[in-house]
Amino acid sequence: MNDTYFNYKEILDNTVRKFSLHSSWSKKTLEYIELLSDQKKPHINKNRENLKDKCFITIDGEDAKDFDDAVFCETNEGGWILYVAIADVSHYIKYNSSIDIDAKKRGFSIYFPNFVIPMLPEILSNNLCSLRENEDKNVVVAKINISKNGKFDKFSFFEGIIRSKARLTYNQANKVIKNKKNSTDREVKKNILNLYSLSKVLLENRGKRNAVEFESSDMKFQFDDYDIVKNVVFNFRLESHKIIEECMILANIACSIYIKENNKDCLYRIHNKPSHKKIEELYVDLKNLGYKISKEQILKTSDINRVLKKAKENNESQLISSIILRAMEHAEYSPNNIGHYGLSIKSYCHFTSPIRRYSDLVIHRILKEILKKEGPTYNKKKLNKIGSTTTEQEKNIETAEREVQSTLLCYFAKQFEGNKYKAVVNSVVNFGLFISVVDAPIQGLIHISSLGKDYFIHDEEKNILIGYNTKKVYKVGDILDVKLVKVMPEERKIDFTVLKRKI
């Protein structure tokens, strides 16, 4: 990369300490891991419904090892029958056991570039629970009947056994959808095409209910043999990503309704609407860029989607999406259901990732109590405490993940000091402009002192910097010619200076 000292392990160790992340197991958990290590195969309960004849598949990222969901879809005269099979983690992790306490402390699996801190020991997350190809696995299944117009009113949940027929990556599944030459098994291909036809109807309904449609992409760091970043690329969502996303959303909706219908308390995934202050700030930023939203107390998701659609037509999706995301509230976990604003769903919970999220393990236990007609493990008071704790854990982890990404980007950018770029202004603050390079994954600051000899004033109402003498204005969305002058990886700072305004 360059001569700057770089030690990724040291960066990770510092992050673990700084954010108080749990990365070790208790003594009792280590003893349990030792016992599990002698178990070559998962214990299969014969009372479960046997679904091994159905062509379940997993579709995940290239590097995935913890497969917690498998899907199978078949058609009938009325539409589709979707089976979403989820790893039965609660079969191994009993409530308030040492491993449960450790998992609760972690809250989530943490995904740093090229390194994972799992919520569960790897013997479970990557082996006994993971829905690996051609292995019998315990699962909890959501069976959902969907009509040709995408409506569902018939669903059930039960314990089952599956044997995944194929472990596919998103790229492989997408090739099947696009009819490119492949050697995919006939039954696997049929399942993928059934899933695709179903997802098109589900996506159409998603549009009708005006769920917010961000153009999202994942930043992927490519490392060499010495754990040094050699490149940074973006992975954009494929049709196969949308298939799995819609199947999981449908299963999560059905699960929250099922728990409510059975008069059990639920740990909902809730998302509040933007505050009025955030709406006012968003209004100003979008107005400066030629986009218009209502300044009313409640911002309609249809207004957001209209702006996002126009931004896509104007090739400004990345900028506009980042501005709108700043206005959005953080989703939370709570037993008090207020619905999910971003998805435009009245009732929603997380059921589909018990290997990676503690909230989902809680939901699985509640489901098991319904299925086995057992008394409640969780009351509303317990769920409220778990919800608030888990929400804070999620925020803390997201900050830690962003910090590591930012640090890696700085070390990567160090080699480009002195380079000139075209950049866009992401946000305006009283001490300068935060910008993103247009053709490279580099972001940084143009300090107000490097904008010229004029004295610049921050107009908060208009969210602009304006020169006292020249009346030169800098605002969100401006395209600037900039020079990368200094990178400070230890401080996670990248400084730019303006070369000239782009006319």
C-alpha cells in the first residue's frame, strides 16, 4: 500500500477494547464447546416434519459460512407456496445457559472486513446449526401461501428437518435468473425460477405500499496475503439479493402476526418516522439540489420514493440516498409495536437470523412455546430490557464497524496523496465541507480555511457556506475539483483542498 505502518490485527484489537466488544467465551461455554466438538452431526428429533425431499437451497455471499436460512418455493393453482427454513439455534442454546448469557452479551455477530466476531461459537454457527449443503439439519419453518397478486393470509410455523440441495452464491443464482449457461441441477433451477417469479410480485406490492427504496451497495475490501488492503470495490444488489430479502421480509411479517394471534408478547423490530427537525433539515438540503418534499409533520414514504426515483434519473442516487438516510431514525427492538416506517409494515419482527442476532433467538423461543403449548419464558418487562439493550448493542457495533472501515480507507487512500479528483459535497458544517470523491471510495474534509482568502459564514437555515466579501456559496451537491493533500489514518482523517469550482 505504502510505507505507512499498518497492522490490521492491532486495529481490530484496539477497536474491540474501545467499544467493549465481547470476543472471548466464559469457562462454562468453553466446556460446552468441547462437548459439542465431539458431536459430528446434529441431533435430529424424529418428531419433526421431514422436508428432506424438498429442494431447499441457500443463497449467500461468497465468503459466508454461517448459513441460517434456506428457501424452497413451489407453485400451485392459486400462486405459490414458500418455505423459509431457519436454523434451529434454540435447539442447542437453552435459556439462561452459559452460552445463552454469552450470546446475549454479544447481541450480534460482528462483521469487520476479512474478520468476524461471531455471536455463537463456530462449532454452532458454521457447523451444527449452519444449513450446509447435503447435511441433515434441524430447522424452524415458515410455510406461507401467497396468491397470484402477492397477498398472503395462510401460513404456519413448525419444527422440521431439511437437507439443503445446493449452496449458491448471489452471483450463481443471478446467472440462473438471467438464463446464462450454467450446470445447475434441474430441480434447483426450477426452485430459483419459482422464487424469482414470486419475488417480482412481492416487489410490486412493496412498491404499492411505498416501502422506502434505497439504491444500496456494499463496500468490499480486497486484501493481500499480509492483510493489507489492495483494492476497494462496491457490490451492488442483484436480483438474487432481492429474492432473499423479500422472502425474509415475508417470513418476518408472518412470524410477528403469528405470535400476536397466539396472544404472546413479541420483540418487534420497529422503525419510527423522521422527527420534524430532521424533516426541516432534509427539506433545505433537497431544495438546494432541486428536489422538493413536504414540510409537514409526517414525511410520507411515497415522497421519499419520488425523490429517490428522480435522483436515479439524474444519476444522483448515492448523494440523495445519503442525505435522506441522515434524516431517518434508527430501527429498534421493542415489545411495543409501532410498525416499521421504512418498510411500511404494521407488524414486523426478526425471525430469520438466529445465528447472527440475539433478537431472533428470542423470537424462536417464543415460537417454540406456542408450538409446544408451554408457559412464557419472556414477559413484556424482560422483552423491554432485551430490546433496549440489543438496540444499543447494534448502534455500538455499527459505529465500530464504520470506524474500522474508515481506518482501512485511510490507509488505502494514503498512497493517493497529491492526486486530483472530482468530488461532490455531502454535507456542510460550520468548519468546512465533507465531500466524496466521485470515482473512488474516498471521503474527507475541505476545511473552511482552505476555501480561499474570503471569510466564510455558515448559514444554518439555508445550510450553506457563503463568502462575506465574494458572496461565493458552497452547498450540498456542489461538484468541486479537489486535491487530496493529507491522510492521517490514526485519526481517520482525510484532508482535501479546492482547486477550482466546477462550472
